[in-house]
Amino acid sequence: MEEFAVILGRHFTSLYPQVSEATVTIVERPWERVTVDGKPHSHGFKVGVEKHSTEVIVKKSGSLRINSGIQGYSLLKTTQSGFEGFVTDRYRLLPDTRERIVATEVTAWWRYPFEHVSQLPSKPFCFTQRYQDVKKVLAETFFGPPDVGVYSPSVQNTLYLMAKEVLTRFPDISSVQLRMPNLHFLPVNLGSKEAPLVKFADDVYLPTDEPHGTIEATLISRPMSKL
């Protein structure tokens, strides 16, 4: 998809003298094959959730910028998450906790280091594979090992570790931007304190979208010094 965006950008900037710069944005919405009676359907599909996106800027001079991303990547952990270590002042209402549900919808953008069309690899670079790689690393860092997980003291901490791991694992990515709204699931007690109808026992939660905080950060890899 990224290669196609580069081709389109070079086409418009080279063909038309009045065009000095082209910005090409593409969003891929996945389709997933449906299963009927336990078998994959031969021609039936349903719309997937998260989207692969890219924005490529090509200038007539050959200057280039390639950004790739993922949108609508919903993640949730039922445990191994807390809210602690934040500033305590007169405006704070939430107490520290080491046990809560954490859920978010990740929007991620990452930039490749190619700054000119001449820097594009001579061998085909698989942007789609790198997209899958980044998606996998984001999930692995968020969830931790499948048997024990990993504790998160805050969404801020987890977001930072997710972006840092992407930069560490993939030297062909120069920067990562993550946006992760905190989607709350609050414990529900049916009835009143005096006469509870159903007592909460870690089983009924109410999803709420407002109010919520949105956590964002951009991490940039440190360029190597040139001798």
C-alpha cells in the first residue's frame, strides 16, 4: 500500500509541471472471511475492525516522507492493571488502585527514515509485513506473556513502553506516535447500599465513554552520530 502511494505521488509530481508536492492518504479496511457451521465460507466476508493507513508526501525534488499507521485497534485487560503514582492534590478524586480493567483504542503512526526517493531500498521493502510486525509488538507489550501477563501502573506507562519497544525492535522506523484514550469499565452494584439487589462480585461492569482521558506521546529514535 505504501509503495502504491509513492508511485501515485511520483506520478502527479512528475507528470504535471504545476504540481510541486503530492500528499497521498490511503486507508485499508480489512475484510475477514466468515465461518459457517465451523467451515470457512468460500465467498463470504465481514468487515474487520482495525485499519491499516498510510500518508505519503512526495515533492517534485524527490523529497519524501512515509508515515504508516493503525487505527481502531481495541485492546482490553481484565486484570494486571492499576492507577497509581499520580500527583495528589485537591482536584484529584480517584484513589490509587492496583486492580482494575484497562481498555483503550490505539491509534498509532510511525515514520520511516526514507527522506528521498533515492533512499528507497533497491530490494522491495515489505511495508505490509512491517505493519503486521508493529501491530504484534504493540499487543505483546500491552498484554505481556500469555500465562502471567505484565502489570501496568498506568496507561501512560504502558503507552511509553509500547512505543519504545517498536523503536527498539525496528531500526527502520524513526519515530512513533501513539494515542490511547482510557475507556472505562466501572463496577456495577444493582440496588442501593441499604438494600442491594445484586452485590458486585467482579462480574458486572458498565462501559462508559465520558468522561475519559486521552493519553498521547511521540517517541523519536536518537540518530546515530556521523564520524
